[in-house]
Amino acid sequence: MKASIITLTHRSGGHIPGYVESFLRNAAAAPDEVEFVIVENSGQPEIIELFAPLRAAGYRVTLIEAENRGFGHGCNA
């Protein structure tokens, strides 16, 4: 693993499809070089389903559910 991309989500469902599509369209790293860590900060664990195209492309995607105590806390989770 060369890079971990940490993404904090909070009611972000409308933005994630574009984020995922943009990454897949422009990715220069192989799936074994990048992992995605999704920190869900709004009590919507189903948000992970929006990252399914990354998994289908072979990228590792991990979900961490965090209590909403602000952006900084979510990033540190």
C-alpha cells in the first residue's frame, strides 16, 4: 500500500458519485497501491454503497462510523 485516501462524509451522498467517477477516470495508481478509508460522520452507513465502483475496480474501501463531533474529530477517527 502506497497511499491511503481518507474521506470524511457527512450527508454527502449527492457528491460521492462524482468523486468516485472522477477518481476512476483519472487514477494513475493501481488498486494495490491505494486504499480508501471512508469516515461516515452523519449516521448513514449505507453511504458505503456509493463507493461500490471503487471496490468493483479492485480498490480496498473501509468504512469507519464516527460520532458527529465536528470535522476535526471525524478526520482523527
